[in-house]
Amino acid sequence: MAEVLEGKKVSDKKNAVHKYDKATYLKWLEVMYRVRRFEERGLFAYSQQKIRGFFHVYIGQEAIAGALATGIRPEDKIVTAYRQHGIALSRGLSSSSCMAELYGKETGCVKGKGGSMHFFSAEHNYFGGNGIVGAQIPIGTGIGFAEKYKGTDNLCITMFGDGAARQGALYESFNMAMTWQLPVLYICENNMYAMGTSVKRTSNVHDLFKIGAAFDMPSESVDGMNPESVHEAFQRAADHIRSGKGPYYLEIKTYRYRGHSVSDPAKYRTKEELDNYKEKDPVLVIQEKIVNQKIATQAEVDEIIEAINNEIELAMEFAENSSYPLPSELYEDNYTQKDYPYITD
């Protein structure tokens, strides 16, 4: 069993009534542990300089990824920011293709051209991590407009961090989405510190869900350390949007256990605060709930964990054994216009 799940006790509650069936709880465990292990092993590869560039891990925020796998439909679209490995995995992108992308290999989900911040898969309706803070908010709004124009009942889940909540693009997008009643589920993953400065130091509004009130957009705050709470919020929001009532906004309060990026020592928060949030570790909590409430046996949980550990090790082998893209790939997969008038020889 991996070190993240060893030697800690979160809850002693037994025989409690649980809300969902066994398959749902095991799905949450599978997705959340896959994300945790993927990120841990990715950090290890980064320490060996096998992965370069920026690297933002999702450790601590896995309950959101778990709920994304159950609370919305595969046909729904997702666009998000650059802390996005876990969200991509929750959408069904393979561990191997994601790890290879981190390594910059041609077998990666975008052929080694995107790296950590720019996964993409049209097959999985995953429209990527985006590197410009807040830039994905109008993109997601536009995808929602396209879904309404085509007459589907699909949503565009548009995710951003608390730092992006101060971007002007958010206010323009919220106004347009409400005016045109677009099928967009806006999600602020509020992990409290943006790139390294707390919400309390950068915003007069500390409860970020209140921003939606300026547009009469239905909004609520959600416990982001619990996949049950996030799943239920997704379902409420999705039902509202699919009924034709327009967009919905969730502020999901979560916490990242690592710094903003791999190079961030996170000295802006106390050890006591970090330890307090580690007592709420969503991966540990869901594992212990499953066993203590007899949703599944310890043997079944261990089987899932072992399978995912093997999966991630195979993903690392796949990435290391894959080839880098050829230099000629620079000229592939680009938008071109044959009669573009401003190119000169």
C-alpha cells in the first residue's frame, strides 16, 4: 500500500448509513487515488529532471476530480486552468498518455507539445488546461454558447482558481452567460492562495460564491474535501442548467497540500494550517469511510490501490520508453490559411 494511505486514522464511525451505492464509492476511490498516485510519481520524475518546465499538482483537491467522474455526463464539455492533470484523468484520459505528455513524448495526449499545463482530448470532451490565468472562462462560455446553438442539453463545465476570480474576463463572461442563458457550470476551485497570496489579502469579498449575486446567477459554496458534497452540488447545478434556466456558479472550497508549483516552498502558510487540512485528506477519508461503513472490504480497497499503483508504474515505463517528437512536428497540427495576406518571403 502506498505511503499516502498508511498509518493514519481519520474516522472511527462504523455502520453509518451511506447515501450512494458501492459502485459509486469505489469509483470515487479509484479516481481519487489514481490522481494522487499519478501526481506523486510525477513529482518523483520531476525531481530526476525527467519532467521539465512548470508543474502544478492536484494533491489535496482529488475530491473534485472524483465527483467529476460521477456528477456530470461524458457528453458534457470541460475546460479548466493549468492545475489539471487530475481533471484530465477523471475524464478518462489514460495515465500513460498523460504521463507521456509530462515527459514531452510523442505518445502523449497532445503528442508531447503541450506539457503539464496543456492536456487536451476532443474524444473525452476535455478542452484543456489553459496557461493564461482566467483565459479559459470566456472559452468555456463560448463552448456553452455552441452547445445551446446546436440544441443539445450538454453543459460546459468551466473551471478556474480563486486567483482568476479577480480577472475582468470572469465578469464579462458571467454577464454574457446570464444575458443569453447559456448552459455553463462555472466552478471556482478555491484553494485559498492562488499563486501564493491569500484570498483575504487580494479580495474584499472572501466568500467568492457571492460574486454571482451581482448577475443574479444561482451560486453556492461547496465543501471540496468531500466527494459526496461535490457530486451533489454538480447534480443540482446540472439539473438547473439542463432545464433551460441558464448558468450556475459553484465555489468549491478545497486545499492544495503542495505549493502553487513544484518550485513554490509555500512559506505563506503555517505548518499548523497544513497539518489541520491533512486531517481532512479526501483520499484518506473516502478510503476509511468505505471500509469502516462496510461499503466494501479492506481487501477490495487494497485490490484497487494495487491495480492503480501498477498502472502508474506502467505509465512511467511507457513515458520513459517513448520517443520524443521529431523536429518536423513543429509544422504539424497548426492552423493555416493558404491565402493569408501578411506572410512575406
